[in-house]
Amino acid sequence: DLQKALDEAPNAVIYFSLGSNVKSSGLSDNVRKIFLETFSELPYTIMWKFENEDLPGKPDNVIISKWFPQQDVFRHPNIELFISHGGLQSMDEAMYNHIPIVGIPFAADQESNVRRMVSKGLGLELSLSTLDKSSLKKAILEVIDNPKYRNRVKELAELSKDQPMTGLERAVWWTEYVIRHKGAKHLQSPALDIPNYQYYLLDVIGFILAVISIAVYVLIKILKLILRFIRYLFPKSKIKVQ
């Protein structure tokens, strides 16, 4: 039972998820071994979003599941750390709930997301290519034991929450605003009324290609004239063989 595991965890709980695009079950044997060996040496409970039913070598302090109610997990007071692949939404949810992060980016925008998170003092970054048991354990203990990360997360979370209305209230207000003003035409993008060839800049691309084509044509003509002129100035000598 998830609630029981969270409530009765003897120490902190670490939540580990690589999102929906990166599959933990698809990690290489070496990387998976690094995580398992590191987790086995920690005094914490680890909740790992893992897509398979079984995880060979799983320590007793690791709980696996194909899916966790992430926002509910983040709200539990025993969650002390989020190990993430760098997905923007997941990291925002963690920050909102005052949870520091250890980021291990895999691809796409994840690297820039994690670096931005580190620059704000919300956690640490690890590289998958150089990941080992020592660096992983060191990063986890540093972020959990050093209060500066959680304090910084709390600070930014309070800044983001200090707004005149909640996100839901804002969504409702703008929905009603659009209804009141019959579609709010004054807020619609001008791109809605332009033809597709302008929207995709086909006219600009066509103009540029035309200019390039004309320039190439003129250049070829000039080169031909130069060659003719050179041949005129230096005609080939005709040698008559007797």
C-alpha cells in the first residue's frame, strides 16, 4: 500500500522517475546496477517508477511500480528528494512541493532544464555518461543533508505561489472572459487571417531562391564572357606541319 509505505518509512523517501518517454526498464544493465547498488547502501526508502513487474537484484528498501500518483507523492511530507530525467513539468511539480532535485538528463531539452535548475540552486546534475555509484551516492546525500537546497526550493515555490489567484481560478476567469467578449477577437493572433503561404513564409523563401538563381545565372554569364575575352586576347597558335 502506497500510503502505508510513505507513512511508515523509517527515514526519508526518495522518489525516482524518468517520466513517460524514458523507460527505466530500458536502462543498460550497467546503469541499472549502479542505481541498485547505490540505493542498497542508503538508509532511505526509494520509490522507483519501473515499467516491468520484476527488478532483479532489487533491495528491500526499493519499491517499484509502473505508475505512481506523482503529485500525491510529492505532497507527502516524507519525500525528501526527487531523482529526475529533467522533464520540465515534473521538476516544476517538485519545486512547487518544496522538493530538491538530482537531475540526470537523457535527451532533448532535459539538459538545459537541469542546468537551469542547478543554476537556481534547487539541486545537482549528474551526467549519464560518467555516472557511477560514488557520484550518485554523493549527490543524493549532499542534496538531502544540506538544507540550502530545500531552503532555496521553498523560497522559489513561495515566490511562484504569491499570485492574486490560483491557476484554476485564472483558467476559469479567462474562459469566462472569452465567452463574455464573444471569442475575444482582439486577443486572437493575426496569423489566423493570413494565407498558408505567408504563414509558412513560402513567399519569402521563394523570393530568396529567385534572387539566388538570378545571381548564379548572372555569374555564369559573366564567367563565359571573361573566358571569351581571354580566348580573344590569347588565341591558340596554329602550327602547320609540313
